[in-house]
Amino acid sequence: MTSQSPEIPGPEIPGSQFSGRRVDFPGQRLGFGADQPLRLDSGAELAPFTIAYQTYGTLNAAKSNAILICHALTGDQFVAERHPITGKPGWWEIMVGAGKPIDTDRFFVICSNVIGSCLGSTGPSDINPGTGKPYGLGFPVITIGDMVRAQARLIDHLGIAQLFAVIGGSMGGMQVLQWAAAYPERVFAAMPIACAARHSAQNIAFHEVGRQAITADPEWRGGEYLAQGTSPARGLAVARMAAHITYLSEAALHRKFGRNLQDRARVAYGFDADFQVESYLRHQGSIFVDRFDANSYLYITRAMDYFDLAAEHDGQLARAFSNTRTRFCLVSFTSDWLFPTSESRNVVHALNACAANVSFVEIDSDKGHDAFLLEEPEFSAVMRGFLDGCAWHRGIR
């Protein structure tokens, strides 16, 4: 007689918006035709392509008050307004808006969706003009540098010669560093938050676990799931669950959940979600598949893996910022083990080595990597103080 293993319940996955169709996002878009290709680090060219973006505030006559905000891995352009699809508040409304640290009464704020994503800008879920079908894995591999070059096209279109500031956390912080290195004359001030100048082996490993979860889902169909009207929702949900753990600290998890049981008085001696933390992660996975494309997750995590600013300069990070006149403020958080403070210090040391104007703040917080997205009074004060000081030097009142 053979015994059967009990079925282990996974996340409850609703019908995904990315099941068999491309989601269209309202808002501002800038399109580049086949005659305006984006040359990628891989040597490939992307054309045509679209950049989706949102703006807030008013660009002054001198065009000197523009701030570019760069979003993190699964973020979007709706930084300071209700999301038109999910209905949720903007992902950084605590920081961006009238009277807030990034004050839209003073600054013209721009936030664009990165290429390779699925939230308005061109990515693997878009139609490949050569085949008439979604790109899938036919989409070219992209890098952080490619994302920034696309953003520079947008800034050119807006007629802005120099950005007052470029600001971002996590993958957004990588973009900030790339901007400062690739376009030093176009960045007056830079604020890289909770990030690093290269992706660590540990972080590459976490990304690989997520990618393997997606590609192991039978519904991934070799990346052709959109053309076949299906979705690797379970694999993507598991990838999100694994990643979400890295965004929090042990203290934050313990404070929020501890070992509390979910809707029961005692353990069930099975594999359902006995604990609140299990239920929370399953929920995070299930809602993620409603707003994100699995192939985009593969592409953008790979872009982060490839990021190594020193490698572009013979292994010398300081050379990436040689002769820079940009003003820098780096921020890290004490409980962030995904991008620990040591990573920010490495960038600070490189900037010091080339006599750059740099300040550095480590914020005491037990909220983990996600602290930069949450209410942290000291962080808000640092942001406001840095921008106020830079605005005074730039003559912005």
C-alpha cells in the first residue's frame, strides 16, 4: 500500500490582470518610434518604446526646480496620487506633495515607470512589432543603465538641462547612483536611499529563488503565457512572498505577528496558514499577481543583479564619480539587512576619495528595508533639510 502526502495549500490566487492580456495604464506617455531606438548595454536596440510618467507641481521659468524620483523594483509612476488600477494611495505620498519634504509647491516632480516593467512603460508584456505577439522572453535584457538612458530621453523631451535632484530608494537608489555617474552635469543633487553600488551575492541569490519559482510554474509556458491566455500566478506569488521577507526586519515581523495564530485557538496540525505571518505572506503574494507581470519580474530583478557601478570603471568605484560637482546625501537604516549600512558607507568612501560634496545619515529604525517607504520622522527631517539646503544654493525659493 502506498501513502499519499497531504496537499499543501498555496496562496489563494484570484484572476490576474496579467492573465492573457496587457493592462493599459492611464496617465502621461512619451513614445519613441522605430527611427529612435534605445541602444542597450547588451548591444541590442529597443524600438519602438514608450515611457509612462506622471508629473506634479510646476516647472519654473528657469527649469531649475525639477526632481526626478526613481521607483523601486515593483514600483510605478504614481508616486503621489491614487493608483488608477488598484485604488491605493501613491507609494510615497508621505514624502511627496504640497508642504511635504518633496514639496510640490516648490518643486516640479517627475516619476517614470522603468522600461522592462509592466506598468505603462514598454516591457515583455507589450506587443513585439516583429511578431505581433507579446515579447515574452524575446524582450531584450535590460540594465539599470538602460533604465536611466530611457529616463534621460524623457528629461530631454521635457526640456530640462539639469535636474535639481534625483531621489530614490532600493532599485531607485541604484538609478540615482547611475544618474550621478553617467550624467554628472545634469544632476545638481542626488539622494540614494537604502541601496548599494552593486548587488550582493546574497541579493542575487534571493532573486534567483524568485525567478525559479516563476519558471517552475507550469503556467509560465516558457514565457509565452500571455499569448496562450494563462498566467504563472502561483509561481509569481511565491516569488513575492520570498522577496517580501527580505523587505522586513525580524523585529518588525515579531512586533506585527510574533507567533500569533490566524483565526484559530490552536494549531491545526496541517499545512494551512496556522500563523498570522503565513496568512500575511500569502495575502501579499495573491494581491501582487493582480498588478504585476511575471516576465517583468524576471527582467527587472536581473537588471538589479547586473548592477555594478565599479565594474564599469575598472573596479574603482571612486572613478565613477571623478570630478563630480553633484551634492550627495546617502541614507541607510539600521535594521535593513537587504541593503545594510556598510553598502552605503562604501559609496560614501568612494565619494570622499574624489572630494565630492557628500553627507551620510544612518536612521535608527527597526522597520527593515521598507523603512524608507514608511513614516520615519528623522528620515523626513533629513530629506527636507537636504533639499532645503540644496535649494538655497541653487537659488530656488
